[in-house]
Amino acid sequence: MNTTTRYVILAVFLIIGLHSILSFTHEEYGRATSISNIKAQLPWSAGSTLEEIPDKYYIAPEHNVTQPRRANATILMLARNSDADSAVKSVRELEDKFNRKYKYPWVFLNEEPFSEEFKKRISNVASGEVHFGLVPHDHWFQPDWIDEEKATAARKKMEDDHIIYGGSLSYRNMCRFNSGFFYRNPILQNYRWYWRVEPDVHFHCEIDYDPFLYMEENDKVYGFTITMYEYLATIPTLWDTVQKFIKENPQYLAPENAVNYLSDDGGKSFNLCHFWSNFEIADMNFWRGEAYSKFFDYLDATGGFYYERWGDAPVHSIAVSLFARKNQIHFFDDIGYEHNPYTHCPRGAGKWEKGKCSCNPDRSFDYDGYSCMKQWDRIQ
Ligand SMILES: Nc1nc2c(ncn2[C@@H]2O[C@H](COP(=O)(O)OP(=O)(O)OP(=O)(O)O)[C@@H](O)[C@H]2O)c(=O)[nH]1
Ligand SMILES: *[C@@H]1O[C@H](CO)[C@@H](O)[C@H](O)[C@H]1NC(C)=O
Ligand SMILES: *[C@@H]1O[C@H](CO)[C@@H](O)[C@H](O)[C@H]1NC(C)=O
Ligand SMILES: [Mg+2]
């Protein structure tokens, strides 16, 4: 063996040795602090990895039935990226109470792109397909023809008067979007029915039937759980505008409509009763139809969404009460529902028991003085 060969062999050994030392240190790196190692040293998991529960102990998911038929429907949420925590909680609850059994797709809309975090966390809790959509610019932002000076002055005045969201422009964009645009979103074009859900709402009872199929098979248009009075200061000229529209377009008034829920004097004045639209199960083809399209355009042209603070709740409620038959509006008594600060808890005989509801039926908003349930009951 000459010197060169000896050096080559030595070098090879050195490289092999160095490599094993390096890979050893590499494997060791972080061991002291990695969770799995600390866990193994803690008394409650002494000496082994966590024990897995064998599959046989899991009962077959209780409601693993595939429905014979699903409606052409989606569950819809408008949200901001900053709503992720509360959005995930709403999805988790509705999945537990309803959707894990039915697996309807979810649609999330936002005027900004959803973050990867939002999409990941939502997809983790939804059982069906999930679609994340962007609201087109013109569906959201204040149109150019709005007189900005007048709108600014109106916001300032409402803020000074301490009207909730009175000074907010984004709230107005949201209300106008929910009144006249959400159902035109390209993703929602694929569906007829929607169930509107907001971040941070609660569902208190098991929902063991499909409300969409119920609506479809019983010729319903709009479903609600809570009804209450609107703040007059947010809609001072709305009813006048509605009356003008009806005068010009009497053909859209439905026979047997629900005008007597909206008005205590046969339509002369608005009693401010409306369906609380943070919960809605409804037919988008109603909003897409001729009567509502003309109605929305007529309202929008007055600028009332910006010069006042018209909400999607009174706009939807007035339209559905005038352009649909009253028996096309459905009160979902058996859906226990909470949006801070109000809860609807089932009141019908046996419904609270049947739904295994967590809400207190004595505290249901139905009996609150601010509820419009008496006006609803009166027209039944
Ligand atoms: N993407 C987006 N969503 C919004 C915006 N403002 C409100 N939303 C959503 O629109 C819905 C209604 O907004 P909320 O702030 O809950 O309004 P509200 O129910 O009248 O009032 P709260 O009592 O605050 O709940 C919710 O689903 C919100 O997540 C916004 O600027 N951008
Ligand atoms: C439950 O449903 C899933 C698909 O939805 C299926 O793969 C699974 O086999 C079902 N389990 C039982 C027990 O029916
Ligand atoms: C669902 O409804 C939408 C809107 O009416 C319609 O365009 C679409 O074709 C329907 N899809 C199915 C599968 O029926
Ligand atoms: Mg809300």
C-alpha cells in the first residue's frame, strides 16, 4: 500500500465517521424539547406512546344514513378573515346538530380573499364540500352615483345619535350585499336553496330532518326563527319607498300575503316587524325572480342603503311578506337558535324534548316584549 492509497482509505473512514456523527447529532437535535419525548417522560404516559383506542370500541356513526335525496342547497356564510375563530365554532355546531348527517356543501364569501389559515380551519370542521368565494367589487362597494357628501353627513349624524353601526360604511356595504347581491355570486348560481349562518351563532337542538327538503316539498320560500322590531332611525323612508313601488307595480302583490304581519293598519304604516336575517333558510330563486329584482333595484336607486342604514332584514322581510303567500313563510320553531343577545327555543309541544335542546324554553325570545311573534301568530 503506498502513501496515497493509505490517505484515501483514511479519508473514506473519516467521511463515514463524520457522517454518522452528524446524522446522530441530527437525529438527537431537539429531542430534549420535542413534545413526544417530554410526553414519554411524564407520569401519565409512562414508558410508552399514547395508547390508541381500537376501532371496535367506536360505534358506527349514529346517523351514517345517506339520504335518498338532497335538495339543491348550500349553507352560506359571509365572513372576514378576522372572523375565523367564531366562524369555525358556528360551523362545528351546525355540523354536530345537523350537517354531519346530511353533508350539504358550504359556501363562504368575503370581499377579500380568504387566508390559508381560514380555509384550512374551516375545511377541517366541515363534513361536506367547501367553497371559498370572492365577492365581486361591484356587489360590495358603494356605487359611484351615491352622493358621498350626503352619505358622510348621514353616517356622522347617526353616529352622533348613537345608532348601532350608524357610522359604519362597511356595515352598509354588507347590508346592501345581503339584500341584493349574494345570490348573484357565481358560486351560488349553482344552488337554489341556502341556509344563512353567521360567525358566533349557536344551534341548541338536534336537527333530525332536512329543512331544505321540507321547504321544497311544501312550496315554502322563506324560513325564520326569530322576529323582532327594527330601529326606525335606520329606515326612516323605507316604508314610503315600498308603498310607492307597490303603487307603481301592484301586480307583484301576492294574494294571501303577510301584510298584516308588517302592518297594524292594513298597510298604511310599517310596524317595524321583520325576520332576523342572521338566520335564514330560503329560496334564492325568489330573490332572483322578477318581483324582487325590480323591488331591490327600486330601493337601491334611492340610495337608502347609504343615506340611511337600511338592513337586509327589513328589506327581505317586507319583500317576502308582500310578494309571497303567507303560508310560504315558515317559522322553524324546532330549530333552537341563538345570535347574541337573543335565543329562540322551541315552544311547540314536545319539540324541546324531541330535539334534546340545551336552551331554556322559558327564556325564549318569542315571549320577549321586543319580539314580533304576536304579530306572526295573529296572521296564522
Ligand atoms: N367579508 C365581510 N363580512 C362581513 C363584514 N361585515 C360583516 N360581515 C359579515 O356579515 C354578517 C353580519 O355582520 P354582523 O357584524 O354579524 O352584523 P349583525 O349581525 O347585524 O350585528 P352583530 O350584533 O354585531 O352580530 C356576518 O356574517 C359577518 O361575518 C365585512 O366588512 N366583510
Ligand atoms: C359511513 O359512511 C361512510 C361514507 O360516507 C362509509 O365509508 C362508511 O362505510 C359508513 N359506515 C357505516 C358503518 O355504514
Ligand atoms: C340548482 O339550482 C340552480 C338555481 O336554480 C340551477 O341553476 C341548477 O341547475 C340546479 N342544479 C341542479 C343539480 O338541479
Ligand atoms: Mg351578527
